[in-house]
Amino acid sequence: MVLEFKHKPEIPSSVKMILGNISITSTASLQLSSPLFHGESELPASSTLLMGAPLSSRNSSSLSNLKVARRLVVHSKRISGLEEAIRIRRERELRTSTTSKKRPPLRRGKVSQRLPVPDHIPKPPYVGTKLLPEISKEHQIHDSEGLARMMAACEFAARVVDFAGTLIRPSVTTNEIDKAVHQMIIDAGAYPSPLGYGGFPKSVCTSVNECMCHGIPDSRQLQDGDIINIDVTVYLNGYHGDTSKTFLCGNVNPALQRLVKVTEECMYKGIAVCKDGALFRKIGKRISEHAEKYGFGVVERFVGHGIGTVFHSEPLIFHERNDKPGHMVEGQTFTIEPILTLGTTDCITWEDNWTTLTADGSPAAQFEHTILITRTGAEVLTKYSEGEKKA
């Protein structure tokens, strides 16, 4: 289950704008982007917001005597011609595809009551309160016994998310998926970690099409051509295992298939740089480099996190370029879970305080693994042997 990061990291870059003999500078930060690309920030309508007080109109003789020393800080993103061509091609595919109909915007369906969990199943400490738990400062590093339990929880989570994927087809509701996943988890004596976390009412997150994350299962039926992320976390023997995948429902158009494929590739690109002593910020750099080759946006607002005996802890894993400090330590466990978008990375959240959508209605995809840092690399924990697929 992806963690929300509410403070956007600052990126130190500056550009001085010279207009004739006037050097204009402002302390405001201006983020520029073409509407064809990420659309991450919009230019304010009033130049006063960017440059302070408006300049008075003067004739050329008086301008020669005017000395203004202000700086306009511009945060911009370089996009190569190849990346632009890829973006244009994908936009054209979406407009002209004859195999896909225009998707109606996502609407909330009816949310059924919370499913019960037997009393004998151990529950995380946050169950029973609607307060969102604080992010633990303690990094999750385990002894041999703890690691064995952690691996068991993660392996089971991997089996559950793959089982959920087998349920996906047109006309199935996300509520039906939640019910089946819930039953599988409690049958194994585990607890569905999202249930009751900060008041979350369901046992799994189901995020369809433009929903970035934290979608609440409801009565909406899946449609042919949808994509859906299923985010599973289980609490087993005192440890959480967390994973998610984005699945295709029926006949999905090529542009969305590419979004899903590249998102999974980005997750593995991030995992590939992990090892004892590696800088955390390398994860975001590698993910961003790969996403940008295809013109996709990388969402900044939601981050990976440490996980183990607690659901969410430090370190926070930023999936976009960043200059955050910190390095990995052998024995750590945390998640890498990038969200990529076909359009803007800006988002809106419904009144339920969970369901988060892209601001422009463009599709989003996400993949997630829990990993263990080793001396020479990283081990994916949320997996199981192909020869042991039967739960």
C-alpha cells in the first residue's frame, strides 16, 4: 500500500531572465511544462504572482536608467526530440484507436460494509482506531527468525495478488474481488493489512484506469479495456508483506498496454540499483530515466516505504529524481512502487480521503515489490516459485 508524501521536495535550479536592459528576478518558483507532456504545474494567470509587483510603463530613455535586480527562478524539464516524438505517437494512438471507446470518467459505486475477521487472527495495533498511524522512524532490519517470518508474509502476499488477477474480467465488480481476496487471507490465518488502516474500509485497494492508488472496492463493474491495479498487503505472524500489480481487463488498447509494461519495467529498474551502501536517490533517478524515454510522468506524491513489523516506516522511497540523503543497509526491507501516468502527474482526491485520481483523467499504472537489501544487490521477497503456484 503506497504511502503519501505531502511535502514536495525542492529542486535547486535557477535561470535568470533578461529583458532588454532589465534583469528580472523573483523568489517565486515557476515550473514550466508543455501541455503535451507532464502538465505537472500550471502557469499562474497573473504575472504578479510570479514576479512581485508589476513593472510600470516607461519610455525608452527612462528604461536606460532603470536598474532592477530581481531573479526569476524557473524549474523546467529537458525533453529530447525522441521523447517528444514518442509522446506524440502515443497521444495519436489514444485518439485514433478503433479498438477502444472513449472511457467515461470514474465514478464511485456503492461501498458495502466492512467484512469481518475472526477473533483468533492476530491484528495489527492500528486496528480499532480511525487515526492514521505515524510513520515509524525505525528502519526495518530483521534477525534470522524475523526475516523468515517476513519472507513468509511477502510470499503469501504475492500469491494473493496473483489470485486476485485471475478474477479480472468484464462485468466483475471490485467489491467481488475484495470479498474473494479477504476470504483467502483470513483462511490462511492472516489479516488484510489495509482493513481499518486509518479508517480504510476494505481489505484490498483496487485502482481502475485514472485512479492512481487507494481505490476503495465498490459496486462498479469492470469494463472491457480497463486497467486495474490491485494492491495487497497481508499481516502474517506479526509481519507485513506488501505488493501490487496492474492487470489488463479484456481488450486493452496498445497505448495502455505500453503504460503498464513500462511501469513494471521501471519498478525493476529501480530494484536493480539497490544494494548495501547504494544511495536511495539512485532509485528515483533510474525510474525517471526509463519513464522519460516513453514520455510518461512519474508521480511524486506517493512513495515507497520501509516495512516489516510495522506497515509504514522510514526510509521513504522517492520514485522521481531527487536529492534526498541516505543509503541502503544490508538487511533492510522496503517497498519500491512507482506510479506512472499517461498525462499529468497532478492528482485529486475524492471526499473519502483515499481514492486519488489523475487531475486530467488520464490513465495511471503501478507495480510494487517488497525487497530485502543484500551485500551485493536486492532480493525480491514478494514472489514465489512458479512450480508452487497452488496456494
